[in-house]
Amino acid sequence: MRQIRMVDLKDQYERIKPEIDQAIREVIDSTAFINGPAVKNFQSNLEKYLGIKHVIPCANGTDALQVSMMALGLKPGDEVITTSFTFIATAEVIALLGLIPVVVDVEPDTFNIDIQAIKKAITPGTKAIVPVHLFGQCADMEAILDISREHNLFVIEDNCQAIGSEYIFSDGSRAKAGTIGDVGCVSFFPSKNLGAFGDGGAIFTNDDKLANQLRIMVNHGMARRYYHDYIGVNSRLDSIQAAILNVKLKYLDDYASRRVEVADHYDRMFSDNPRLKIPFRSPNSTHVFHQYTLVVQECDRDALQSFLNEKEIPAMIYYPVPLHMQKAYQDPRYNKGDFPVTEYLSRSVLSLPMHTELDGDQLDYITSSLLEFVNHS
């Protein structure tokens, strides 16, 4: 049996190696390493895939969030509502810009931001909501848009884990994750569903004026060389990464289908076990399974992780410490126990290997090993 990896980028590369190698060689031969044709080609193809007017490539997903908040005109002291159950980058950029992160609890089934908690957190100082499409499926965007219209708030989608997922509105219409709010932000970190061979990111919007401003801001605020219209940053997707992403974009839906197959296998093996709560699949979102995350109940989650690691099965905890309990983000407004769902999940979740290259032998070994521990502990 092949080595089990949490994310198997090597075997994924081997499957499309000739295309990737050719794309890289073309960039090297052109020497157009920054903002070259490969970037524009990827941008155009991603716009078509998403059904959105503007994709603005940038250096990483964190920059995408930060530049979006800058372009929307958020000022120090403005309050931005987001979830406490997410990677630190979501709140990091809020704090770096002098904004006030207002974190709220999540839903116990989807792990996405709780709609009622958003409503309770709104004050006269609230300017934006940052829903995170966690682990591969969308937050309840229809409800979030209703709230944003009622209170005149910006919606910035953190779509770093759910590219390719679709939100299904109550009238049956659909939209790709990241294309629904004022802006959407995505990371192309190598382990993402659409991953580069280094850092990368992008911002999505249908607003022509905002798109123009975003393009200027990621390039030092320059509308034309040496003329700076805005205070900007240096955040560009390099041409080699764009060329790689352009190849992998063709396979993104196939990758998602394979991930769903893996998730279906896990579901079949674990669904009847009272100690394991399988991922909930929301009726208003497709799921692209960036992670397959179990909730371990009435069983020692940390001991299970150690047991699996001893059997050379990687298993990860996303996220062991909620934002409101992180040392860097301690705030007198929040105390342990304020967000019971988030805190319970941090003690209970365990993510299993999830990628396009898992084979039947590997899946059987993972599931039988996990059940061996759970059924006898």
C-alpha cells in the first residue's frame, strides 16, 4: 500500500505532469514572470468558470482579504463580524487594519457562521460581515445578504476552502461560492482544492468600479507606472503559478467529484457509529470537501489522533484553539464559554486524509483503523 498523505500533491502532479511541465517551460521561455500572459489567461478562464465579471489575482488569500477591506473603505474602529471557528488569517487582517474583529459562534451542523449570532452582534459600528465557507461548503449566503441589505453592510466571502462549491438559493438559482457578496477571496495555497506550487490568491467581484480599484491596489496603488492613486500593496500572482493553476483549473470539477466519492466512502463506514458524527451536507450548498471532518463523541479525540498517527495515518485538528481564545486576540469582551459550539468543536473535531489520489486500499485501512480504536476504547 502506498504511503497515506493528508494531501497527496505528488501523485496529483504525476497525473498531469506533461501539461504542468509544458506550462512552466512556456513561462520560462517567455521570461514574462510578473503579470505576463499566463496571469491574464488564468484570470480570464477563472472568470468564465465562476461566472463572474472580475477576477483580480494576488499573492495569497490573506492579501485578498486585506486588500478587499482596504478597497471597500473600511476605517480603523469599524466593526467586522466573522466566525470564531476559522483559520487565523480571517481575523488577522481585520486586526492589522485597525478594524475591530467581532467574532460569533457557528452552527453545530455546518460549522459555518450562525445567522442568529450575526444579528445579535450588529451595532451602529458594524460595517461588514466575513462569512467563511468552511471545509468546502457555503455559509447561508441568502440569509447573510438579507442582513447586509437591512443594515447596509459589506459582505466579504472568505472562500479559501470552497472554490467550486455552489450556493443554492431558495428560488433554485445557483451561484459559485465567492461570487455572491460584494467581494470573494480565495487562496491557492498548494493544499487547497485548486492549489498552486507556492502561494497565490485572488479576489472576485461583479462591481466594475471596485474591480478597477482592487487591480490598482494590489500593484502599489498604481493606475499607471509611478502614478499612485491609492495606498496599495505589492501583491501579485506570479506567472509560473498562474500557468500551473490554469492547467489545474481544467480538472477542478473532476477533483471535486473525486473528493465527494471519498467522502461518500467515509460516510458509509462511519454513519451508523454513535461515537462519530459525519459531516453534514447542507441542502443549500454543494460540498467540495476541502476537509472531511468528523466530530468525535464520547471518545478521546486526541488519543484517536495519536493512534492513527502511530499507524501512519495522518489526521489533523482544524482548529484546536478558537479565535477568541488565541493569546494574540484575547479581548475582555469574550470569555471561555461564550461560544459553546465553537469550543465544543475545537475539542471534538478530527479531519481525515482527503484528496484526489486516495485508493480503495488506503481508504479501507484508514476506516478500519479508526473503527478499531473507536469501537474498543
